[in-house]
Amino acid sequence: MTILYLYYFATGFHQHEVLQMREKTPLNRHFSLCAVLLAALAIAPQAYAAGAQTDAPEVQMTPDQAQTALRLARAAKQAGDLNGAVSLYKAIAGAEPDDTGIALEYGDALNDAGYFDGAIGVYSKIAPNSKDGVAALLGSERAYLRLGENEKALSFADQALALAPASADVLVGRGVVLDALGRHAEAQASYRTVIAASPRNVPARNDLALSLALTGDFTEAIQIMTPIARSADATPRERQNLALIYGLKGDRDTAKALSSADLDAADTQANLRFFDMVRAPAK
């Protein structure tokens, strides 16, 4: 339970980022834009609203319409309108059923929107030995991880590793699954393999630091994470990961200072309570 909770926190599923995204790009604005463009493509705008349901009827598109809609789907996803992106990708995938690249984007959109079972279904239609096969296996791995089915996630990670043993994405992704299973030494070895080949790989360094924190190796975790979180282009997620490490260590003052750089007072206090809760069993 604790490991899974930590995983969700560490990988950035924090409400404040979602809320900030919605404030900057309101969903009703995306609906209006998508409705106008869908109308220009001669596609019923109501299909846009229904399309987030993965069992909704498919919207018919010509190949030319699909290419135009693909640009819109990518823009919607980038702006945070995940349901809008899902509805568009569903229609696009129906128009281009043999395009594994589009199927992969559709699966990723479902995954990001929280339709994990639907994402797994889409990924399963992509042959593992196709050009998008490894990415599809990683997508299923992420979906099962989000569902809490860690052993199934590991089976997909192992399949991906067999096909692409030197891939940084594969090794890092498999490390995350191993951490979720409590197999931290194996996870850390996976991250270190990536770092040995690419010392500046931020995902590998980030996840290694978090894994080390889970095993109580706070000194090395802080040494690894600090330059990432303090860099000029650091993301809120990276700063909050460093706050997490300090919080798990028991340094509430530093954790509070880091948390408050991105969160309001209420969320900062919620994080501090979370850190205390996680540390409590070790007392």
C-alpha cells in the first residue's frame, strides 16, 4: 500500500498540476474549438462529447478528415483536454485501422484519461514485433501499474525488455514496476544501467533517487535529485519529488520549503501530513 501510494505521488499524479492546467485552458473552450473544427470536417459535434466513452459508436471519417482530426487530437491532448483527445482518436483509429502509430496514440490518450482497460485493449491489437510494438507493451505496462496489477505490469515489462534490452524507456519503465513490487535493488540496478550509458538521463536519475529514498538511502537520493530539482528548467514534479525525499527523511522544514514553491498552504500541509504518515511505521 505504501509503495503504491508513493509511486502515484512520485510520478506526478498531483491534483494541483491538473487544476493549473484546467485554469489555463478551460475545457469548455476546447469543446467549442473542437466542435467548430469537427463541423468543418462534417462530423457531428455531439460525437465529440460522446467519444470519451470507449464503447460509443464510431464516427465515420475519410482519410483526409482523419489527418486533419489527428492534428486537432494532438493539440487537445497537449492542452489537457484528454476526453476530447480520446473522442477524436477513436474516430481517427476507425478511419485508419491499419496504422499502428495512430493506434498507439489512441491507447496513450486512453491511458492518460484514465480509461486503462480501454487502453490495454487498443495496445493489444498492436503486434509486439511491429515498429510500435515495444511502445504498446510499455503502454500496457503503465495501464496495469495504474490499475494496481503489478505482476501483470511486470509481464509486459519483461516482454518489452526481451525485444529492446538496451532501451532506456524499457529499463526505466521496468524499474518503476520493480519498485512497485518492492524489489528495489533490482529496480535500482535497472536505473543505474541507463545512467551508465546516459549519465544525463533525467527520468532514470529521478526514479533512482526515489527508489533510494524508499530504501532509506537518503544521502545518495538527495545528491542525485537536488541538481535536477534546482536546475533552471526543473518542473514542479521534480521539485515535489525532492520534497518527498526530504519528507521521508524527516526533514520537514526543507520539505515544506520545497513544497510551498509550487503548492498553496493547504496542499503543502497535506503533503507534510502524508510524509508523517508514511514515516510513522518506522518509528
